[in-house]
Amino acid sequence: MVKDNKKILQFFSALSDETRLKILMELVNGPKNVNEIYKSVGKNITLSAISHQLKLLSYADIIEYVKKGRERKYSLSGDFCWCILRDAAKHFQNKKLKRLIK
């Protein structure tokens, strides 16, 4: 049970960062590579920082990736994460997020 609690804490901690939330909002629309995510999210953040955030989200089992050659395509890891983002959007009435996940 303690391991489960740590995993849950890690999950919600990963969601608490604005950059990571922006990344997740991008991934709601489907798999993307780091450069595609950077074009949408990288206004005030470096490409290397985006990669770091993707690694943290991956460690928290929120996203996964498929590697093809040197490229990685990142996506949400199952419906669970999508449902949490959708429900949070409904709860807080975030119009941009609601539009992305209809």
C-alpha cells in the first residue's frame, strides 16, 4: 500500500507544474514528438527543458512513448490520464482544455 501511495503522490505532483500540464494538453490531441510539443509549449522554455519534463511525466506513468529510430512519439498512457484532464476541465471550466478534449 505504501508503494501505491507514493505512486499516487508522484502522479499528482507531476500534474502540479504548469509546463507539464501544457504538455499534457497538447498530447490530448494525439501523439507528438518533442519538437512538435516544443512548437506549441516552448514560448518561455527550452527544448531541453521540455525533454526533461517529458522524462518526469514518463517516470510518473502519465505518458508513454514509442521509439522509431531516433524519434520518440509521446502520448498519454491510456484513458485514465485523459479522463482526469477532462474531468478537471469540467470541474474548473477551463475553456481551452474543454475545447481540446471534447
